[in-house]
Amino acid sequence: MTDFVERLVIKANFTSDDVDFVSMQRGWILKQVQKHEAGAYIDSWVTLDRETEIHQVDDRPIATRYFTLRGPGSAEVARHIREDCELWSAPEALEALNEASARGEKLVLVYAVALAATEEHGERITRTFQNIACDPDAAIRQSVIIATGYFPYPGLVDLVRQLRDGDPVDHVRKNAEILLNGLYG
């Protein structure tokens, strides 16, 4: 279960400096810079009323940055972030993923899709990821497994089971098993 209210995925061209500018414009109070946690670096702020925490996660293992919001003012802060920042929506990231041809672009977009996803996008994401899971590149197939850890939608978990049971590459099968064990103990 997540400990945040909302997660918003930042597009790569919207830099950390841009986020710092938004934080100053919105009056967020900086609490911590570059806290290292599980390969990610986290900057955190709190709103002036100290009711809402904003975390910018620079998740380096997946080359993606995103916000997580906690607290009762999260909906309002999310609205401000959507106004001020360049973000991925799940439908937009899905469309870009379906058009992507370069390996690096596909990898980043798989994670953007999963991080921006909500339950309403689950079936569409599952269909797209089923196609991605057939990619001849093992890294692309593995990205589906990792992304499912961020959005464990039932159809995606079933897809990870299929990769565990039938992927031709040993490390892809093993990582699928690791994810499934993590989800279900």
C-alpha cells in the first residue's frame, strides 16, 4: 500500500531547476535535499500551512522523476503542479509508448505509463504492455516487470506471471519471480 495521496510524473525536459522555481513561486518550504533512498534521490517540501508534503523523487534506476504528495491539501497542490509543470498523463505516455521505436525511449515511457496510471487506465495499459512484453529486447520485457511493481494492476500481474513462466531469458524469469514474491509474499 502506498503512503502518498497522489503521484505525478515529470517529463524529462522539465528540469529540477524548473521544479525549484515552482517551489519558490508556490511558497513551499524546503525540508530536505537529495535524501538517498533505494537508488533514488528525494527532495521534500512542505506547504506554508505545513499540512501537505511534496516529494520530488529522482528515481535513477528507472531514469524517471515524479512527485508524491501527502496530506490533506494534496488535491490543491496537485492542481498547482499540473498548472506549473510539464507532466505525463497515462494516456499521453501510452500514446508516446505506442509510437516509440528507440530502446531508451521505450524504457522511460514504460515507467512513465506505470507511474502515471490509475485504475481507470488498467485495461488499456495491460493491452499495451502485452505488446511490449513481446519485444525481442530483454531489457524492454524486464521494464514491464519493474513497472508492474509501481502499478500492480491484476492484468499486469498476470502478464508478469507469463514472463516468469515463459520468457526465454533466465534473468527476466527470475526478476518476474522476485516481483511476484514481493507482491504476494
